[in-house]
Amino acid sequence: MSRRSGILEFAVLGLLRESPMHGYELRKRLNTSLGVFRAFSYGTLYPCLKTLVANGWLIEEPGSAPEDARAASLAGRRAKIVYRLTAEGKEHFEELLAHTGPDAWEDEHFAARFAFFGQTSRDVRMRVLEGRRSRLEERLEKMRASLARTRERLDDYTLELQRHGMESVEREVRWLNELIESERAGRDQRNGSAAQDTTGDTDGLPRHRGSSRPDPSDDTAK
Amino acid sequence: MSRRSGILEFAVLGLLRESPMHGYELRKRLNTSLGVFRAFSYGTLYPCLKTLVANGWLIEEPGSAPEDARAASLAGRRAKIVYRLTAEGKEHFEELLAHTGPDAWEDEHFAARFAFFGQTSRDVRMRVLEGRRSRLEERLEKMRASLARTRERLDDYTLELQRHGMESVEREVRWLNELIESERAGRDQRNGSAAQDTTGDTDGLPRHRGSSRPDPSDDTAK
DNA sequence: TTCGTCATGTAATGGGTTACATGATTAC
DNA sequence: GTAATCATGTAACCCATTACATGACGAA
């Protein structure tokens, strides 16, 4: 029953849908692949896993037997408890994916939703992107209004902070515009045919230049 | 005694240093002028004010008498409890301003510090800006490393999210570079003379183009 | 007189971290 | 054999929100 914070639950189910994992690895995935934006501690993760099990969405399996480790030299280090998504869990995740409430546009929530766009149907993707965008636009309106109201009473640093904040939001809006456009293009590109299968096809993403060469410098830093 | 969340305490003291205010107004200032980044509710603010009073950093004063309201038609609507900074409070705030610990580089903490740069000495400003920058740079390193490590295993959307996140950080680094350079320019500009008075002089900020015309459209939106 | 906004508060709850306790496995 | 990292967990606390309760004042 207990609701345990939408976003963590969502992300855990989403990651486990791809493949079973144990807690430790799950947390790493949460904080790297997915986690540009949010980090969870064990103190949050493990109890959450417990409740997901209690809800019947996950089952605990004994860690991969020693034989496994011999077989694949790398890959699966060695696990104690592997969590696997049940049929009900999968179903539940599907529901969460389809559900578009106004919570879905909020910062962290949105990022989590976006991270699983690969498994999201195109129309839901569109709704989420557009919802996010209008959320940001109304935020911009408020900022502009308050700025106009208070402008003169603020010192330069406060003003600069405000300006930078607004620019960040404006930038995200432009990003969303690109994404929405790409989604639309993707839709036009292969219209007419199959419109029914749940998950996304033709991912429609803009192409980008550089800004992330491999650069395998260190890795060992604390 | 109780520590009540650095950042709120800090911001409250900072705002009250400029002028006495009552809770309601304080909260509005927190969420507009200062609050691009963070919103506090009454449930947080009022108890915090209580403990600040208990610490001797604030005193409660009865709200401005009716006469006041007659005198200034606008300005001070009507206050119940006005909070004013005590000498000890001022001193304490001064200490907080001067203190540069590694906490000061974290997202929200940094924003709060920046918002009060107007009352911060130039060298502390520099330390905070540079600390923040290197904090972001190490974050970038981690992101790059993890990206290089996992790149192939990620779907396009996850990758796009990552890319956008990194670009945001890179953008903030560029912003900090500008600010640091301006601070340095400010220093050079009037070197030699008085180097001792606590608070900042010569604010050194880069000039920017537009991105915030008044546009007094609505304001009434929920 | 009723509605909106100003204004102050509190109790229940939520969501999460820290610090701690424990132990297995790998690499040196 | 000892350090690092993998791995799992829990209890105590922290910070803040929500929802609620209360009431004064100004404008329609």
C-alpha cells in the first residue's frame, strides 16, 4: 500500500524492467545512467525495495550461484539478492508510464519520466513534453512579472542571479521545443501504418554536435 | 541551539539585515526576489523564526501602529509581528557570510550565498565562486567518465538526457568564468587603496543583453 | 456581508539522509 | 593479512510540506 515517493519507485521498476539486479547495482544505475539529477542512499533504496516486494511487484531471488561467476568472467560480479520484476510489477509500471498527471511536469519527476521515454508510447511522450513546456512557460511568466515589479529594489548580484535563472529556464524551453518538433517529425515520417502497439517506435530525437568525447582520464577520484 | 537548516536561517538573517519585516512578507521575498531556486512554506518559516528569536538573533516587535498605515498609503500594508535583527544576529550573519566551507558550493547553498554577495567581501566572493566552479568541474569529470563507461548500453533518450544535463553544467561553468573574471577586473581596477573594510566594494559584474523586458501581462494567475 | 488577501500558527506526515552495524570477496 | 569495494540493512534524526485552524482587514 504505502506510496513511497513516486519517483524512486518508478525508476526502480523501470530499471528492473530492463533486467533483474541487486540493490547495490540498482543504486549505481540510479545515480549515474539515470542520475544526473538525483542521488538516493541505501537508507532510502532498501526499504523501498522491501515495500515493492510486499506489493507483489518484485520478487527476491537468491544471488547468482557461484557457477555463474565462473562462466562470465566480467558482467555479474556476484549478487546476494537479485530483484526481478513480476508480471504485476510490469503491469503496474506500464500504468505509471501511461499516467500523465500534473505531477509529471515537475523537475525531478519529469527527468525520471524522460529517462524512460524509450519504453513510453509516442503520444504520452508528447503530452509529457508539452506539459513540461507549459509548466516552464508559466514559471517564466511569474519570474518576469516579479522581476518587473521589483527590479529597482534589487542589488546587482540578486538581479544577476535572477537573470541567470531565467536564462536557464528559457534554455530548457528551447530544448523542449526541439524535442517536440523531432517527435512530430517522427510521427509524420511514418504515419498511416501501425498506430496501436503500446511502446514507442521511431524515437525522433534531434542530432547534436560533440560535447562529450570519451576522454578516459581518471575514474579513480573519490 | 537547534540548527534549523543553514540555508533558510541564512536567508532570513540576510533579508532582515536589510530591513525589519514580518513573516508573511519575508516569505514572499524568499520566494521571489531570492527564490528563483527555492520556495519555503509557512510551516517551515514560522518555526524557524521562533528558534532564531530563541537564539537571540531576532526580536519580535508589535506590528506598526495604525497611525503608520494612515501615513503611508501604500508601502506597509499592516503588520502583526515585525522581526528585527539584533546586534548578535547581525554579528552571527557576518560570521556566516565570512565562512567558506565545502557546503557553500552545493546547489542551493551556493545560490543563497550568491544572493547576498552584495554584503560579502570580495575575497570571500572569489572563494565561493571558485569553489563552486571546481565543484562543478569535478561533477563534469564524473559525468564524462560514467558516460564513456556506459555509452553503448544506453538508449537514445537516456543519452539525450545525460547530454542536456552536461550541457547545463558546462553552461554554469562558463557563467562562473565570466563572473570570476569580472571580479578580478574589479580588483585590478582599484587596487592599492583601502583593503580592509569588511564588506564588498566595486561589484564587478559582466554586462548582459536583454532577456527580460517588463511585459506587464497578467499577474493574477494562480 | 461576503470574499479575497493578509497574517500567524501547529500537528501529522512524508520523504530522505547519516551514521552505524555487519559481513563477504577481491586485490595487493 | 589487510585494505578496498561489494553488499545489505536499520534506527535516529532532519528538514520541510500538507492540511488544518484561526482571525483581522479592505473592498465589492
